[in-house]
Amino acid sequence: MSNPYGPDDNQNPYAQGGAPQGGYPQGGFPPAGYPLVSPYPGAGARLGAYVIDLLVVGVVMAFIGAIVMWDDINTWIDDLERWDGNGAGPDLNMGGFYLISVISIVVWLVYRIGMEIWKGQTIGKMALKMKVVDVDGQLPTFQASFLRNSWYLISTVLSFIPVIGWVANVGIPAALGVTISKDPYRQSFTDQWAKTYVVSTRPTF
């Protein structure tokens, strides 16, 4: 097998594009034509980028949530203050909560997919110097970006199902981390679906 961290002697390191073979690119360094340093960021670095993205989207959703839930929360607080302690306490209207859950999925996917097909990087990936590319070193297509981010949609939808949701919320991220750690090109299983790679953008000097 070719050296994944560089070309063979007298071989142009970025001349071999084409479709991957067996889920991996031919010729070692996957994104042909993209002169970036290797190795590929591991699970820890990618988790760090993911956490940054969660914070970014979380700030946005906090503002949206405050707008959507403001009246319901104030009504619930007023009812709680008037409650004399007898019988069941006042319930918070959960309609806004479910709406926020749907909005959060949309915002997350629009943010991730939009940034990846535009720049190949979310804010988290920019901060930690990494980028998403396809096998030819180009920016991912909408379809590829959707596939690699589809795990979040699946996990969120399953989270509404008792027990199964908990298992999915723990198991899917764990599976991502395990496949990234064990794969020679640090592809998660969704990267393999989408035929995408996360590569370092740190300078070689």
C-alpha cells in the first residue's frame, strides 16, 4: 500500500485523483491537488471543532429560543406564582420546545452544510485548522455534505423515542469517534458514506 503521508519517489504527490478504491483514495494522500500537511486530524481535534460549532449554534439558538418561548415561560412563571400548592402544579407549554427542537436541526444543518460547500470549513474547523474535501481535493457537494452530517439528524429524531433516543445519542457519536480513530485516513463512517476527508490546513513549515 502506498505511504499515506506522502508520495513515492519521483511521483507527483497531487497528480493522482479519481475515485477512491475500497472506500479510500488511490495513491495515498486522498485529496489530489490539495497541498496540505498530513496526517489527518484525529478524533480529538475533530471533537474540539465540533464543540466550538455547538457553542456557535448554541448562542444563535439561545436568542431564537428566547423569542419563541418568551410568552410561554412568562405565563408559566405567573401561573406558578399563583399556584397555592394544592393539586398538580402548572405545566409549561411544550409546543415552543418542540418548535425549537425542529428549528435547531434546521439551523445546525444549514450552518454545517452551508459552510462546508462554501468554504469547506465551519467556524470550529477554521479555528483548529482543518477542512473537508472530496477525493479530488475539491469542496464537498451539497449531497456529500448532507450525507456526512446526516448522523445529527438521525440522532435528533431518535432522541424523541424513549430509551432508543438515549442509546442513539450516546452510540452514534461514539461510533463516529471509533471509526475516525481506527481508519487510516481518519474517516468517520459518514465520511465514508459521503467519500469526504477531513484534512489539516496547517502550513508545512
